[in-house]
Amino acid sequence: MLKLSRLTDYAAVVMAQIARHPEHPHAATELAEAVQLPHPTVSKTLKMLVKAGLLESRRGAQGGYSLARPASRITAIDIITAIEGPVAMTECSHAEGDCDLAATCGVADNWQRVSLGVRTLLDSVTLAHLADTSPIKLPVQLPIQSVSLAADTA
């Protein structure tokens, strides 16, 4: 089964909670209570999101966590990448990928197209979309038909 880790899911939940109330910084304890997750899990997630540059952290009485940029400029792929690393369907589907079968497998180009289509879709979904309680309207046709790889232009 292809699915995101629980930690990535929790990161999206925490980020959405912050996005719904961007007017003030949020303490880790407050966020854990609001989203009903264990405090250590929320703290770990917040640290990863700060490290990735998606959240800012301030210490002190008026401190807490806030979005590093507007929710409309943070995408689902940003959140996933912060927790999981690069989004790719197969080892050869991302820039740092390395595969012993790449020269003989015969499916690498198409897997790269699928990966690019998935990344493009995830890049079109913003944190503002995720934080909104109304359903997201996704494109009916994915851009995979128009994907061109570097190998196509060589």
C-alpha cells in the first residue's frame, strides 16, 4: 500500500491547526491538546517543520510556533518532503535516485512521469486548502500526458 506515514499525517494536522489561527503563535502543548495528539509527537513534528523552514519558532512569554509564510504558499509536497524526504514512486524517480536496473528495466521513464504527475498534483494543494473544511476541487485531468523528461529532449 502506498501511503504517508503517521508522522506526515500529524504534521499536516498540526500545520492546518496553525493555519486556521495564524494571528498568534501556538505553544506545543496548546497544539497537542487542540489536535488530540501526544505532546512528544507534536514536539517532534514541530521541530522537523521548523528545520524544513515551514514554521518559525519564538521563545518567551509571547513565543510559540507560527507559519513561516502564508498558508497559500505552503504546499502538501512541502509538508510531505519535510517529514518523509523527496516524493518519488521508485528509487529512480527522483534526482538523487540510484538504481542498478535503470539501463535495462524499460519502465523508468514512465515511472518518472507518474512521479512527476504525483508531485505536480501535491504541489497544487496548499495548506490553505488542507485547513479548509470544504472539499478540495482537484483537476480532472492530471498533467502526466504533457510531462516531458530530460531524456525526451536529448
